[in-house]
Amino acid sequence: MEQKQGISRRQFVKVAGAAGVLIALPSLASGCASGGAGGAASSAASSGAAAGAEVDFTNWDAVLEAARGSEVNWYGWGGDDARNNWIENYLAARLKDKYDITLNLVGMDINDILTQLSGEMQAGVQESAIDFIWINGENFASAKANGYLWGPFVDYLPNYRDYVDGTAADIVYDFGSPTEGFESPYGKAQMCFWVDGAKITDTPKNPDEFLEFCKAHEGQVTYPEPGDFTGTAFISCLIAGVVGKENFEKLAQMPEATEEEVRAIVEPGMEYLRSLNPYLWNKGTTFPADSGTVNQMFADGELVFSMGYGEPQSEVDNGTIPATTKSFLFETGTMANTNFHAISANAPHKAAALVAINELTDPEVELYAYEELGKISVLDMEKIPADVKAKFDAVPLKSAQIPMDEKLAHRVAEAAGQVIPILEKIWHDEVPGK
């Protein structure tokens, strides 16, 4: 099995949910000073099918007309081949056929995207190469605070208004940062666990049962060292199960929390994690550096348990882990977040960006993404047309997949991005070898 590289927490904030994109960097256009990220309607004079075209963004027909014939550049992480293919072969073709919009997909690390936006703003570039961005968490908060983003814009989107619950906590907040209409949701991601169902028939349903599971399989269970995103998310699942979902989710609304305040919430969870150590691989004195190592150990049979953001169906399909692999969740919930899109402040094709982003939340597009990629929909299932809801319910699941409604019923909000390093520090101080 080809080992997947683990990623750090900050790297994951850039790539959570893995909205794959193609590598095709357009040339950088330059011009006069940018107008910044002011209110959407008042920014109309600096946006539209091209910079300088005036568009009434409250009139969706006018937006569609301004977008027609445009090219629009979507920047984000490009490391997921399945999503790359879905976007290229399905979404881009749909945008071209319906709206005569050409979608250029640009694979770039979010740090490089933010550096490019910053450089353009400082250089007075009026027309950016970047129209809209897949962005999350701390990176979104920084980009918005620095005026790199245009908005608020979500109320212009018919599909957002009709099918998204704009009051839901995982839409209102992005890793603890208020979205304030500057981001439109694209998909949801959630941590799942798995075992080889041919060897293990009863899976643990909560932290207490997980402790017994570790005892029954002594030395064959571990998790990535927190600092790797998967490791941090996994201990968060266990801590939430110990202290309670409502208590843990306070950390999602505490971006300014002190270490003392975080410790007050998570300490019972740290005590629980210490109790696992005697039964873990290497007796909990050390932990694998990243999720790729843990998954490789599972594939090799050294471990009986693994975890990740999403089910390992692709690994089952390509034969790198057993065909009998079974995914599951804790009844106490697992960590979850939402993927978002934002529009750059000096995007030259804001109308086309709005149309593309709106299309990503079309019920038929969301259904296709669920069928092909197992992507958790951002739509409120009570709001979508009944015939489309029936199609969601009828999607056949593969062997290692979990029904979407089961995942949605067991979501626990991530701690605020600023809290995560504190949580990791507390774990490093209190758990390994203790």
C-alpha cells in the first residue's frame, strides 16, 4: 500500500474535506488599485463579468447574464484525484452547458493563495488571477480580516437561500470564526473509524467501550500524535465523549480561550486518555507521527483499528485495505466541519464566481457528489424537493460507507482554530507515557 502522508493541523485547515482541483495556473493580470472587500452591493462597480462591469447582484437574472461567456478561476487544494475528475468531467461541463461559463481549476496550497492575494493587494492589482477560493478556518479569518475577500454575498445565491439552513452553527461558524456571509458552504466532512469486519464484529460505541476494545486488543490500537490533524481530531472525539458534546462544543465558540479555560473543560478527557495508554501500541509511550503511518499499520495487520476524515472506501476499492473493512461512528459523536468557498476582493469575474458557487449547492449537483464521492451534503434535507430527497435516500452505499443521515446525527463541532494548539499542548504535557 502506498503510504499517505500525514498532515499537520494547520495544513488540514487548508485542505479539510479535500475539494480536489486541477493544476492550471492562469496568468496574473495587473491594473489599478483594488477596491478592497467592501459591502457586496456597493462593490458592484468593480465586479461582474469583468472588472468595471456594473452588476446588480440582487438580481439573479442580471448575474446570470453578466456571467455568460466568462472564464472563472477556482483556487484550492489539488490533491484528490477523485474530486479532480468529478469537477472536470461533471461540474465544469455542467457550468459550460448551462451558463457558457468556463471553469479553470487551479491547484495551489492555501498559504501560496493568501501570499498571492496579499501581493496583489499591495501591488495595487485590480484584477486578480483568483476568482473564488476553497478556504477554511484560520485562513478564512485571516483573509477576511485583511480585506482579501469580497462580501457578504451568500444572500445573493438562490440555492443558499432556498436549500441551506443559514442559522446552523456549522454554517454560521467556520472553525469558530463567524462566516458573516463571506463564505458559502460546499460540503461537510466528518471523522469515521474502521476495523476489518472479518476479524471484529462488535465495534465500540463510546469511550467506555473503546477502552474495553483496547484492552481486548492490547498493543494493536493507537492514534496519530496530536499535531497531525487526524490525531488531534481523534482525541477530540474521545474527549467529547467523556465531557459531553455540549460541553466540548463550547470550545468552538471560545477563540480567545486561555489554557486554563481549555483545561477546565478537557481535563476529564485527558484523564481518560491516560487510562488508555497501558493498552495501546508501544504502551502509549510514543505515538505514530501521522495518519499515513497509522493507516499503513492497519493495512499491514499491525493494528486492528484506524480512523480518518471520511470513510476509507477508496482504499477498499483499490485493494490496499481488506474488502471486509467496516466503518463506524461513536454514538457520542465524532468531529465534523464544513468546507467553504469565498470570493477574492479583486476577483475580475464575481458574477461567474457567484454562479459557480451557487451551482455547487444545486440539489442535483449535491446528489451527484454524494453518489460519486460519498460527500456529505450541506443542504437541509427538509428543504430540498421531495423527489431529490428520495434519490438521496435511495443511493446505494458501498461496503465501507456510513449512511449520510447517521453521520449528520452524530456530528460534533471542532474546537476553534485558536484553541487547537492549546488542546495539543495539554495532551503533550499530560498524556504520552503517563
